[in-house]
Amino acid sequence: MNDFIAHILVVDDDDGIRSLIKKFLNENNFLVTTANSAENAKEKILIVKFDLIILDVMMPGKSGLDFIMENKSNIDTPIILLTAKGETEDRVSGLEIGADDYLPKPFEPKELVLRIKNILNKTKKNDLKRIITFDNIKIDLNKLLIIKNDSEFKINNTEKIILEKMINNPGKTFSRESIGKLIDLDKERSIDVIITRLRKKIELDPKNPKYLQTLRGAGYVLWIE
């Protein structure tokens, strides 16, 4: 876990619980995205590769168990269930249909972190490219760094999500709309600002980009191969 910064999806309909978990996990060097329902979580897993999902069982609409049954066959992401103390049957059902662990509420945040680390140590996969090197540039998504001509540039969570998608789809054009869905942002001007910021970190000459290019009327594409 030294150089690997895991990206975790927290799914819970309780705003307070989501905020508390996100705050604590951020303090422990995890990247965190949140969803307030099973439906919202499904939208996010279709566009972002998470390293682990923390999933509440009892939610309005579709439950956490419904989410697992509908999506576990399509993803290999480990799942920790959050359950109420009396939901023994739900815990057993969750483990039977594919959850990797469960934690009864209320729980100690430190215990949650330990369980996350134990699961990631056992299941961490390298199926996505997280480190690439081209010319004198290195993009390291594990360390959230871009190294260009021996200078280091930090990248934030939003930039990491965009780069991960582009790196693993080289030569594919991403419209502003599709990028907005990736990062929960619908303002095209704001997306342009993020791309401009990334160019300053990646390009040797940001005003004449060689790698992160604009295709007029279509969107953005990353040429690295």
C-alpha cells in the first residue's frame, strides 16, 4: 500500500455517513467517490474503475444486495457491506452472492480502514495501466504524479479519473459530455479548464499540444502510443 492510492466508492443514502466515511478515508490517503443510491452507484461503476466498494445494505429503492446481484457478474471489484446489527440474514446473503466482507453499524472508522487494507492487499490487481512513460514524461496514477523532465506535478482526483480513462483507451475521442459524466460536472467551460491544466503538466509545449489534443467539434484525445 506504500505507493498505491486506492480509489473507493462509498454507497449510502445517509448524507452524514457518506461524508464521515469520505473524510476519514481521505485522511488515510484514499481517493473517495460517493453515491447516494444503488442506481447512482451503477452509473459510476460503468465509467470509473474502483479498487473497492463500501456498500450500505438498507437503502430506498434498490438495496445493496440488489446492487450486488445486478452488477457483481460484470465487475471484479471487492465489496464491503455496511449492515445494521440485526441484519444477520442480510450479511449471510451478501456474502453468499459475492460480497467480500461486512461491517455492522455502528463501527469504528479504524476498523473499516483495516478491513479495506486487508482486502486490497489480497485482491489488488494491475489490469489497468496505472504507470506509463513516453518521451521524457511519466504518468504515475498510483502516486498521483506526472514527472516531466525531472519536474514533478501533482494530479488531483478529478485529473486522475480523466487520465485513467484516456490512458486505457488510447486514441479514443472523449466528448466534453462524456468527460463531464466521468467527473460529475456538466459545465463545458470548467472541463476545458481542467484539460488546460492537465496540458500544462503533460505537454512540453502546452500551447501546441502533442499528446492531449483537441479534435474540433468532437472532444479530446490522448495520443501516447
